[in-house]
Amino acid sequence: MANIHGVSFLMLSYNHANFIESSIMSICSQNNYISDIEIIIIDDGSTDGTVDIIKQVSSKLDDSVILRTYFFEHSGVSAISKNFQKLIELSTHKYICFIASDDTYVADAFKEQILIMEKDSTVKGVFADGINVYPDGLQNRSMGQKDRTVLKTGSVDKVLSYITSNTPSLFIQSCIVDGSFIKSYQAFDLDMIADDWIFNIRFFSELKRNNFNFYFSDKPVFVRNLHADNTSRNVLSQYARIRQVAEKYCARKEMIKSQAFWYSFYIGIRNKDYKSIRILLVRHFDSLSVVFPSVFEFLKLVFTKILKI
């Protein structure tokens, strides 16, 4: 089966010289069922040789793959949403997929999904799961069990309620969406750091508003390489993302922010990132008060009276 309409694969890259060739080639390997592949990359000012690798790979691609790259000055995580929105605007094919330059797709990642969307025009996106791969070789599913359970219902209302009341692990790398539908509204919030979560909230909100559907395939379609430079492993940045989304989009905002505080605190301790823990405590200490209020009062005494921070 070949899809004559083609697929646009949208990628953000920054200092992923060790991963980006594998990422691009994993896209190219999908050409056994997609006859027209478009890869569009925005590089956020890489300094580690990523740009040279992109150029080298580009020169080796066959005619079934078009690779376009835009090299920007470094703007950091604040530009992620803007750059993803720009990539959507630059895309030209019927379907759109998203990938980070340190991740890869599995073989035949979207073959089943394209068939589903071709058969049913009301399905505007198909979601799946991924595989986390840790530096020590350990692996687990990217999506939590609760996320998979609610997606399996096939209910737009239930998914929308869930993702605006919890912190989901639903990654945009796992989905393929209808390009025309995505371009009919602004998929990302340009004022926010968060990308996956905002994309999903807005996508399911638009599905509901237009009475469209989605499908969930409970299988991994991408490999997520976890390493020290993942933006999601930055304690302060990740917590800021969650606070922003909770404040603007979520019903249980205080509970979500409090849970995020504890999780960020745990990650900071695990990574021995004591500087970030201190900043987290100074800036956002009151977020502890919703979950475990007694612990909050004890820690407040310790940090304000004893440690004087």
C-alpha cells in the first residue's frame, strides 16, 4: 500500500548530533508504504555538529523523500511551540506527524493509521504509544496505563475531560493527524512552553467542537531516547510547563500544580540537582499545600525557620 497524498514529518532539532541521523533515517524507512515523504526540520541553533549531519544525510536521500531544513538562532524551550506551529504552516502533505530529533520511529509506524483515516473521513487523528529507552538500556512504555485506558474508550469527551484534569503522558510523536484539520485552528499556544499537552487539549477540543473522531492503536510507534539533555528532564522547565497549562486550561489546577511540585522535587533529588530543588522551593513552596498539607507545614517550618530560605 502506498499513500499518494503523502505525509509531512515535522521535526525540531537542537544539539542532537548523536541521534539525528537515526531519527531522519527512521522516517525514510516508512517509504515502503508512503510514496511521498516530506521532512521539515527547524534547527534551533545547534552547535554540536547537528547541522553538518543534517546536510550530509540530505545529500544521500532518494527521490521519494524531500528534506527541507530551516536554521534559526538559538531561542531555547520558549520557542518550541512557535517553531512547531511554523512547521505546521510549512507542511504541504495530507497527513502530519511530529518527531523530536533524538527519537526514532519503528518500522511501519503509521501504516495501520493511514488506512483507518483513509477509510473514515471523520477520524482526524490516530494516536498510539511509544517506548522509553534509558541510558542503562532499560525500557518501558511511554504512555501510562490510565492514559491508554481512557484513549481506548474512543470517547472525545472522556479524553478531553481526562487531559484537562490530569497530567497525561500522551506524546505528539505517537500521532498522525489530518493536515487540513490541524491547519484550521492554532494547534499550539505560542505564549507557553508546553507542546504535547497543549496540542492534545486543543486537538480534542476541536474534535468535540466539530463532531469529529479519533482512533487509538495500542502499540508503540516511536522510540523515545531518554538522556541528560532531554528538556523534560529539566526540573524547573518541566514544572514551569505544567504550572502554565494548569493555570490556563485545567479544572483541577491546584491539585495538578501540587502533584507536579512533588514529582519535580523527587526528580531533583534523584538527579542530585540541589540547585534546582532550592529554586523550586523558594519560588513555588506554596504548591505543596494542596497535597499532604501536614507535610507542607512541617517543611515550611524547616525551610523558613531553620534553613532560612
